[in-house]
Amino acid sequence: MKFTINWLKEHLDTKLDDQKIIDKLTSIGLEVESFESQSSELDKFIVAKILKAEKHPNADRLKLCDVDIGQKEKVKVVCGAPNAKNDLLTVYAPPGATIPKSQTKLSVSKIRGVTSYGMLCSESELKLSNESEGIITLSPTKYSKQVGKKYFVNKNQKVVDLSITPNRADCLGVRGIARDLAAAGAGKLKNKNKSKINFSGLNKIKVKITNDKNQGCTKFGSLLIKGIKNTESPKWLKEKILSLGQKPISAVVDVTNYVMMDLNRPLHAYDADKIDKGIIVRNSKKGESFEALDNKKYLLGDNMCVISDASGVLGLGGIIGGVRSGTELNTKNILLESAYFKPKSIRSTSKILNLDTDAKYRFERGIDPNSIEDGLIKAAELIQNICGGTISKINITKKEKSNHKAIKFPIDLFNNTTGFKVEVRGMTKILSDLGFLVKKNKKDLNLKVPSWRPDILQPIDIVEEIVRIKGYDRIKTELPEKTRNKQTLNARQKLFHFLQRSVASKGYYETVTWSFTDSKINELFKEEKHEVKIVNPISSDLNVLRSSIFSNLIFYLKKNLDRDVKDISLFEIGPIFSGKKPGQQQIVIAGIKSGMISRLNWIEKERKVDVFDAKRDVMQTLIETGLDDKKFHINSNAPNYYHPGKSGAIYQDSKSNYPIAFFGEIHPNINQKLQIKTEALILFEIFLDKIELHKNKLKDQKNKYEYSDFQKSERDFAFIIDKNLNVQELVKIIYEIDNNLIKNVKVFDLYEGENIPSDKKSIALNVTIQSLKKSLNDKDLEKINNLIISTVESKTGAKIRS
Amino acid sequence: MSDIIKIKDEYLLKLKDDLDLNNINQIKSELFGKTGKISNEFKKMGSMSPDIRKKFASDLNAIKDELQKTIEKKIKDIEIKEIIQKLQNEKVDVTLPERSFKRGKIHPVSQVIDEISSIFSEIGFSVAEGPDVENEYNNFTALNTPDNHPARDMHDTFYLDDNKEYLLRTHTSPVQVRTMLGGKPPFKVIAPGRTYRSDSDQTHAPMFHQVEGLHIDKNINMGHLKGCLNYFIKEFFEIDKIKMRFRPSHFPFTEPSAEVDIGYRLKDGKIIIGEGDKWLEILGCGMVHPNVLKNVKVDPQKYQGYAFGMGIDRLAMLKYGINDLRAFFETDYRWLNHFGFDPLDVPSNYRGLSR
């Protein structure tokens, strides 16, 4: 909503200066977005300084100048002026500026083979004088500190631009704003001018509102002005229209626009001679069409509120008029419409047709149904003043009566809500100034809501009215209480934060990517999950919710590789989606690592990242969160985007139905498909929601602290086992032989090849044996040794390697 | 007698030379070997008269001791020299690079969420969550934003079905609805999370982060709201003085509603929070609308309270001098390294939120 302070003062008697008014507006909830002059074409002309003027390489009479225009970069300008010289202060016009004298718009151009960015101006080019001999010479004393600033002072009136919240329909007109300011003590709302109109004759154009279901129009006021001479608007009106950044059209159109801005009362003017018989306000039928004033043809659906005549649709009520009945400069007789359209109807029609107009904007927020006559009178009077003509009596057709809403406001509610007190007298004054009818009744105020406030529906809305006019600075600052009744984070939230930092501590950079992704990449990581499409994606390559975090991680990994970053470790913790309903999502932490370990290292041997790097990071992370890795069960059932031979799934224990994590190298097909240029790529993912949390805190999960000071023995074994037998199995068998004695089993070698059958492998293990009760003697050790060998051999078919 | 003194002098002189262990062993055997010079002298004693022998033995033993001591010292010297030599040879250039170690980084959004949680934890808020995919009711209708309400235009919503039943939440406010429907008052929660609007340009991203706050109890008024936010802003920006302005605004789900601005000034293109005469809008808030309370089965006659919502990304930008919102989500490794936080840097009250 835009207006000038002078315009405001037509409605508000105030002694406040501009800045005070601006501050007041913001403090009562009418946020000032800006308060500045409407930009002018002349704003582009800038004070500049020639740093260096050299001869043009290809032309004797031209100069090539380096010009300081107050920005970092200097610009090169070709100039023909004899007085262009080093250190001269002058006026610069950038590309895009229009030269006042010639009215030509500058563009970047080549002059004799050298590119010139804009030009340096003479007084005559700027229409300051007839001096055209050279460029303007500005006095250094006055202008040396002005380089880069505007040369011309903008004399346009300053325009206030308010951001009006959707509830404040009444402030989409200057008078409404003045009323709010007056209530807040910024001045006095002026009385409406008494009309001096001589109504003569009847409005012979009949108006009918049909009884259609959901009729969007409830009240239609109109009058006829006959024998006008439509013309250009007078200066004062043009200036008002221009100050809002709009284009003046004709007196009739400008007046209707002016009244809309002034009183928040949209009007429409028809060329009365183009109306076929009478006006019928009705619902449209599917397939009807009309050409609107924006010169577009609209095809209508069913049940849109249209203004029509005997020949068809004239316009969309409250949204836009039609070309067929539009006013022109030669229009003689006009019908002026001032009606009430229901917000809901306006909104649904404009949404379907994707139409946005000033009138629509106002009607959908709610127009004062009782302003119909005021609007007609003000507009008719202005038109008559400018264009002459005779004004008919006002004709009003009604479908519904508009009653004032009544609210019973409990006085205590104010104090209870805001925490401070206002005397009843103060409340009454504010509400009356805002247009309420107020009657005190014991502990309540009985209120009648003004017709221009569709947003006021219940007592709490009254609290807001009083507190915003009183000022939010009146609200006290209550110090917050530092008591906590509930833990800040629940166990799963703690897990989230722990995992996040745990993975980051292993060299991974955390990133945050969109929850949506490109279906083509998502496809590669989706497995059998349902694809969740976005109906209105921001772009076609962000068209589905992600089924996995990897699609985005891979995408950005590639981008970084393309920037020549070589070894990259990224992770993200966030949701993945399996359906379009709330809750069909889970939290995943996914990591990705590419390239080499110890690349170009003088001391360490460089090598590619591999599946066991992924396994280390994921295992270590899980262990750090407090899970017992001794209970983990690992198999090779990872999803199909992992390398089928170099990937695994981790289960919290051997009875778990679902894995809590996957790790491995990426499937080479994906690498190839996405053209990812790196030596190796590993992935892991941990499914937070699948981790079963222990009921107890970690401290309560721990066993009693027991240790043994008796002799510890270590024995090495090498077993030749089936290639298909998991080492996990082998180790488990050994532990289970005697959990009390076997403290640790460490795999220290894997051998395949010479001397070992091709379907076998040799595994070397180091077993630590220690008793809590006594020192083991040779016999005891021998016994356990033999037990290990015999058990492993019998359970797995392994052979001890001698 | 003179013989043994000669031997002594001769060998003491020899031992002054620059010798290695072999030379010493050679000397040792020349003196004390089976036919060594000193050994031979001892053999001579048998043929000596007792009175001479006693003196000779004593002299010879003294010479033997002296020579042996000298030899031992010489050996020790050589050993020390050799160790020094060895250590000399083992010397490395310690200015060579160390073995590699890589620690990752925490994204600024995550860090700021932790900071926010830490601050609100102090004043008794707990953290609530809700799904990213919401239904139309929780995101709009329950929040007093019925269909055909112009306020819906302010939210460019991503929909997941043609009936507009399911959508990506446009704000964290539906967590209010879920929290209140799922429990009994009082409520005191914050809800940080991802939010989505189909809007994308230099200052808007289609996904961003908000934190919602909700405090419902008996007798909670706007003074508590002001106090809570005042506390938060001061703690978050870690400055003692903050210029803060509440001004009336409108949200369908709060009444009265307010927007909060903080004062700032520009210094060398950087925003300095807390001073200056410019205002920056940072959050929206208000008293929860009675219609919302009714929708979530809380009796507005008994309970009332406030809610607020603010942009986490924006708070992060302001606090850590990040200019470009889009960069948060572009995963530029260099950016993550520059603006990311060490994972050990966990925001806490006693150590201060940030280093």
C-alpha cells in the first residue's frame, strides 16, 4: 500500500513531522517497508571522476577515459570532448540511462573498435544549458567527495510503502490508515467532505442479482453520469497516480483508481452505451468467455461471479472489467459500479484464472459493504468536476443485509493477556476512535464492530486492537523462570546429536541437502521403496522426496570432484521418505568417502578407500553410542547400490529382523552411470529409528567392575577353513568355548593362495586366555588349547595349520 | 719395578689415543691376556723373595687397577660417543609434515540448533519434533488458517497429491498442533526442523530451517513472551546489550501477534548486532489464538500462552557473518570447511555457546 504524506494529511490533522508519522505507523502494526521518493530516470546520472584520459588508439579526436564512478571497478568510456582530462570531475551516464535531450537510451557500444561503457555528458545533453562544447566540469570543492553519488536531486515526493497484513483490509485505503493513526494519538481524523452533488434523474440501467447458489455478490450500487467529456486527468490527480508508480489513463479511470486508494472502495466504470439492456449479476456457466481489460481472453468455469448484460459477460465482479464495456476518451455516458463481493468467491475465481488485480486484492480481504454510497458519491463528484455531466440517483440492489457484529468483551481479558492494565476509559477511547460503538456493562464492554473491520470476530481481537494502539513497548519484560520439569532431549534425540558429532569426528564434513531430489538419481538408490512425487516441484530435477540421502550426497560429491577437490568425506543426518503420508519417513545418517587415504604422503603409503574403512567408521560410531559390538551380527545383505561382494549389513544382535546399518563400496555400475571420477567410493548408512535403545542409562548397563591379576596367556592358531565360512562365525565359536577364560580373539592374518586349496582360506588368530580365579598352569592351557582346536574343527570342518 | 712402571706409562699413553672398541680389546689382551704383559708380571712373583714380593704385588695391583679403570672409563667414553653418534645419525627434520589426521565438521545449521536448544534448555523448554510431510489440517486448518484464507498465499506450498491433502510443512507450527493434541497442558517446547516453501531466489531457498516455541500454562501473558525472547536473543548473540523492538503484526494462529526486530549497524559491510539505528526482523510471535487452542482440545478459558517461530538459517547467518543463504545447502567442501564447526565444540552453558 503506497501513499504520500500529503495525501494522508487530507484525512488526518496532524502536527507530527514525517519521521514521527513513519515511526507511529510501524508501532501500530502498519509496517513501513520504505519511505523514499519514487525513483526517477535522472537518478541514474552520477558524479564521476576521470582518472586517466588517453588518446583513442584508432581515432585522433576521441579519448579513452578511465572513469571512477564510486565503485570498485573503474569503467572505460570513449569521449569526444576536448576538455576531457585527468582528474576532471564530471557527470556520467551508465548504459541504460536515457539522455534527456535526445531521449536515446544508452547501451554498451563499440566506438571505433573500443568498447565504451556509458558516456560523459555535456550540459546541453542534460538540458541544463545550450553549452555543448565539452563535458560538464564540476567544481572540486563541491563535488570531490560526491563521486558515485546522484548528480540530480530527486524532487519527487516521498512515498510511504506499507506492508499491510492480510487481516487489515481497512488499511488498504489512505483514510483507514489515517483513522488508525488518529486513534493512536497522531492527530485528528478529518470529517468527510459534505457532498454538494445535485442528483438528477433516475439511473435507468436496471441491475439484477440472481438467486444462484453461492452468489458471490450481495450488494450492487450504481449511478449514471450522462454527458461527460472524458479527458486526461488534471495535474493533481496525475501526480497522485504517478506517485504510486502507476500510469494515468483517463480522468474516469484515474478517479476510480484514486477513490479505491483513498477510501479502499473499488469501483468500476462502464461505458453505459455499450451495456445491452440491463446488468445481470450471476454465476458463469462453463465455456463462457470474455476479453478483459488486460487484453487477455478468459475462458470461465462454472459458478464464477460475473457482471453480464443481455449479450453476455461484461466482466468478473470485483476482479476485472471487460473490453466490451470499457470506457474510452470518447465515452459520453458512464455507469459507475460500487458493489460488495464475497472474499471466498473472489478468491476461488481469481485462483482458478490466475488473475491478480488491485480490486481482487481488496475484495478478497474484505471491503466495507457500507462504503458503497460514499464511494459512488466521491467518484461521481470528482468526475463531474473534471468531465462535467449530470449524475443520476443512486440505485442499490441487495441480496443480504449487512449487520454490525456485536462482541461482548470481558475487560479482564486485556490484563490477563498482555500483563498490564489500561483504564476502562482508555480502552473506550481507543475503540471509539477506531470506529467501535462501546457500551460498558459491569465487567464487560458491549461492542459493535465497524463494518470496515471484517477481521474482528471475538474478544481476543479486541485485546490486539487496544494493545497495538497503546504500544507494544508498554508490555513488561518478565524474566523467564529457570526451572525444568522435563529433560530437554529424549533418548532418541540424544542419539541423534551423539551420532552426528561422532561421525563428524571421523573426518566427515556434515552437509545439509534438500529433502527432495532428482528422480533419475533417486531411482539408483531407491530399491523397492515407493517413489514420492512432488506435485509442484521447484524444478524438474528436484521432483521427488528422497528415498535415500545418497542421491544428494553423490550429486554434490561429483560437484566437488569437478571443482578438483580430491578426497572427500561427507555425511548428512536427516529424513528419508517412503510415502506421502505424515510419518512415512525415518531418520538416517549417511556417509560417503571418496578417493585415497594418504594421497601424496611422504611418510604413509597411499591407498584407495575400501570397504573396511567404511566398516571401521560405522562400527566405531555405533560402539561410541554405547552399543555392544560383541552382540552385533554382520552379513552381506546390503542393498543393490552397494558392491555386492564388498558390502555388509549390521544387525544389533543375531535375532534382529532388520539391520541398523549398511556399509560398503559403491556398486561400480552407479559410479559409471553418474560418471564419478574418483579412484574409489565407499558408503555407509545408519538407521537411527531402527536402533533399539536400552531402557537403562549407560552407567546402569555396565557389569560390576572385575579384573584379574592372574597370569595372562596368549596363543596363536591358524585354521584352514572353507572360503565361505565367515570369520565372524569362527570367532564366535571360539568365544563360546569358555566365555570366562577366553578374553579376546584377534584376527591377525588372512591367507589365500599357494599351499592352500582354492576353496579354502587360512585364518590366523591370537587368543588371550586368563582366569579370574587362578594362574593357569601348562596343563590347564594345554586343555583349553586342545578344546579350541577340537571344537573349531568339529563345528566348522576346519583344520589346524601345523 | 721399573718394568711395570714402563708398562703402565706406555699403556696409559696409548689409551690417550683416539681408540675404538677393537683397539681397547687389543690392549686388554696385551695386558691381561694369558700371556699379557701384566699377567706375565704376576707370574714373575712366584720367584721373588717374600719381602720384595709384597711390595711388588702391591705396586703391580695398583698399576693393574689403574690400567683397568682407565680402560673401563675409555670404554664408557666410547660407548657414550657411539650413542651420541647414533642419535646424531637418527636425527630427523621435525619440520616435515606430521602423519595425517582428519577431523570432520559440523554444519552451521546443526551447530546453531544445538546453541538454540542449549539456551532454551536453561529456561525449561524441551525439544519436540514432527514429520516433514504434514497433512493440510495440521499445517493450516488447525492453525486457524482455513482454505481460502489469504494468509495461505504467503506460504508457497509443496504438495504431494492433487487433492492438496498432503504437503511439505511450510513452517514448524504444526508441531504445536501435534504436541498439544498428544498431551495435556502445561506445554513448554521448542521444535527445530526443516521447513519448505516453493520459493527459490538469492534470499529464499525451497528448504530452510525454523524453530518453533510454545509455552502454554495458566497465567502466561505477553510479558512472559517478551521476557523469553529477550533472554534468548541476548544469550544467542552473546552480548549484554540488545536493542529489541516488538511491533504488532498478524499471523492467523496468534492473537495478538508481533514481529520482533533487533537493532544493528553496518560496519565495513558486516552486520553488528545490538547497536545502531537500523532494524532487522528476526522472528514472529504472539499469544496462541483461542481458535487454535480449541482445535487442539485445550480449554482457552483455563489455559493460554505464547508461540514464536524464527528462521534458524538466518540466525546462523547473522551470528556467524554468512552472507549467502543458498550456500548453506550447496555442499561446497570449501564452504563447509570454512564455516563448519569442530565436532568437539558442543555448545554448552558453562563453556559459553561459541568459542
